Amino acid sequence: MTGTTAPVPAGSGRCPFHEVEPPAFPCPRANPLNPPPYYGELRDSGQLQKLRLWDGSLAWIITRYDDFRAVVSDPRFSADITREGYPTVNAGMKVARGKYPSLITMDAPRHTRHRRMLTGEFAVKRMEAYRPKIQRIVTELIDAMVEHGGPLDLVEHLALPIPSLAICELLGVPYEDHDFFQAKAKVLASHKTSREEALAAGHELCEVYLRGLIRKKDAHPEDDILSRLVVKQLRTGELSEDELISMSRLLLIAGHETTANMTAMGTLLLLQHREQWEALRADPALVPQAVEEMLRFLDPTHSGRRRVALEDVELRGTTIRAGEGVIALGLSANRDGNAFPEPDRFDIRREARHHVAFGYGNHQCLGQPLARIELQTVFTELIRRLPGLKLAVPGDSLHFKDEMFVYGVKELPVQW
């Protein structure tokens, strides 16, 4: 039997519809594992509406599945964060990415050139060859959990270490530095970060740490992604040192933050739907399909894919003017009943691979083959090794990362 997520009180979850003053973005959630109800109202109304951002500016909110795919794949909408009208997440992001623009916030042809340098590194075949190492990481972490005994925080002991260990090994970053770069990532990914805080964190991560690491790789290349980028791209002049720092920062931060949050929230979702947990125990072959449904249902990228219109664009009978910001919300698109029947029902047997949790089009997540392997491995082993896993605290006492660029649960105390 399947059903909607059991409610966990977290405020009213409503933004007033049809207000004279546009509501503030992001809107509040009523249930921390469901999107804000207002996005569903907006999506079901068929209307486009602007919401007010942190700095008082306005941006169009895209809530429908077809509209999401149309906007993020349309070259008339720019991902370039330096363009006037781009809807930034916080006061520090535009400044912090000024010198080190992210692959996420580039347009073609620069985006195409940079992405091509990484495509082979994260190809499905290469990542599948890495699966045994992911298995080893997961096995050792669960071994340590069993030895430690519960209750313990699943985020600290499993969800965060898995992608951190994996991306450190792939990139050639010393894992003993993970506390440092995770702390800087938290600053850079928070909606509350000031311009000064972002500049300071960006300087320490980019100018001090990553520049120093890249120069070490240049002096002594090894068998890792950063070393190969140094040899093939930096030494040949295909990338400047600043461009490689920017690329390294994205891989390091994006390589662990989203998967860690999906692991913890996916576990919580399964624990709230015990019949689905037991179905996976009975048939582990369902895990890959279950992972796609978890990605659809939860989609931690709640800040959306951000664009600015380069020219006037007609969408759903509304003109989006040149220079206006647009935020395409995957977490709303993934709950569109036109794309997913009974979208608010969590069902691990659903065919959900066409979700947009990894984005869509040319900016689709490069690391998705790695993320899928990590999530498939951790849920297979977690259910097999700890079949009696359960929350160690009441569900309504959990705290969530509403203020972060990537959504998740802050701590997940469990026992078994």
C-alpha cells in the first residue's frame, strides 16, 4: 500500500494567492518532505506569477513540468549570473562567483567547452567501474555504525561521508580536509550568507586551498580528475588556473551536498512509509526504481534553476520581458500530475526516471551517474544490513535546511 507522506508540522505552508504584493520566495512548507502548497496552487491554476526575492527584486516562478523543460533548454533564457536581472540566491553569490564563475552559471559556447572537458570523467561506463569502490565505502561506514551502536546521527555517520569520501577519491582531494571544505560549502550555500561572509569563504576555499592543491597536482600529477585536468587542460592552455579553480570548487561542493541530503531525506521518507521499506527488503531489485522515485518526490534543489530572459518570450500566454529573472522549480515540476499520475503519492514501483531532479537539457547534472550509484548502493546495503532501522526521535522534532541552497534534514537520529 502506498500513500502521501505523513504530515510533520512546520508552519502553515501557505503563501497568499493573488495578493497585490507578490509573495516572498521561497514559500513555506506545510510538510518538510513536500513542496510548499502554494507552488501546487500556482501550477494547477495554469498561471505564471512573479515572487519577491531576498533583495526585493521579482522573478517569474515556473512550476509546471513542460514549462520547466522548455525554459531550461531555451537559449533565450541565460544561465549567466553576471547578466543584469539574473535572480541571485543571496547577497554573496554573485560577488563570490564573479572571479570564479560556475559551470552551472555559464552559457554556450563557454559552458559547452567546459562541460566537454568533464563529460568523459563522469560517463556512465567510467562510473560503473567505480561502483566497487562505492560499495567498499558504504560497507565500511555501515560496519562502523554497527560497531558504534545506536542511536546515532545518520547524516554524520553515513549520508555525508559517502559522497565526501567518493568525490575526494575521484578528484584527488585529501579526505582529512573534508571538515574545512564542507564548512566553506555551508557558508556559500546558505541563503543567509552576507556579501562579506561569501567573499571570505570563497577566498579561503578558492585562493588559498584549491589554488594550492592545483599547484601541487601540477608539480606531482596523480591518477585523479584534478591531475588529469591539470595535465590536459591547464598545461595546454585550454583552461586558466582561475577557470580550473572554479571547476574544482563546483565538483567538490556539488559532488557531495546533493547526494548527502538525498540519502538522509530518502531514508526518512522510507521510514515514514514502512510498507515501501519492507517491499525493498523483499525485492532489492526494486532499489534503482525506488531511487528515481525518491529523487522525483524529494528533489533537494529547492532553490530552482535560475535564468534571465535575453529577449521577450511568450510562455503560457504571458510575456516574460527581456531582463526579467526566471526560477524554474524542479520540486514543483516533479509533482505535476500531467507528467506523473497521482504525483503526491510515493510509490517505489513508479516509472519516474523522466523526473527533472537532475535538471534538463544542456545544463543537466554531469554527476548523475555517480549520484545514482551512490544512492543505489547505500539504500541496498542500509535495508539489508539494518532492517530494523527506525527514528530515534519523534518526526516532528527534526530540523530542516530551509535556509540552504540545497534542501535536506540537518540531523537524522536513528536506531535499530
